Amino acid sequence: MPPVPPPSPTRRLALYTLAVCVLAVAAAVVSFVQGSFLGVVWVLLAGLSSNMTWYYMKRDKMRRGAGADVSG
């Protein structure tokens, strides 16, 4: 069984931005439940971090695909 390669830096960034997205959504829910319109800022941050997550996931997939094509 081949060893599992360590996560690439872009995959790690994707996981970090996913965590920020989840936390921003939770903060938005709490803000809106408390009646604060500051939740709008949290929703915007969740959207931005969600887009960053997709970008880094796609970038990592493309790099892994390009690396497999070069060696194979």
C-alpha cells in the first residue's frame, strides 16, 4: 500500500477557507438571531471565503492532474 502524500499548500488553504466559511455562517446566524444587522457582513465574508475555497480546490485539482500527466 503506497504511503499517503502530505497535503499540498493549496489544499491546506482550501481547508482553512472552508473553516472560515463555516464560522462566518455560524456568526451570521447568531447575529441575525440577536437582531443585529451586522450579520450582513458575516454573510458577505462567508460568500468570499466560499469562493476562495472553490478556487483553491480547483487549483489543487488542476495541479495534481498536470503532475500526473507529466510523470505518466
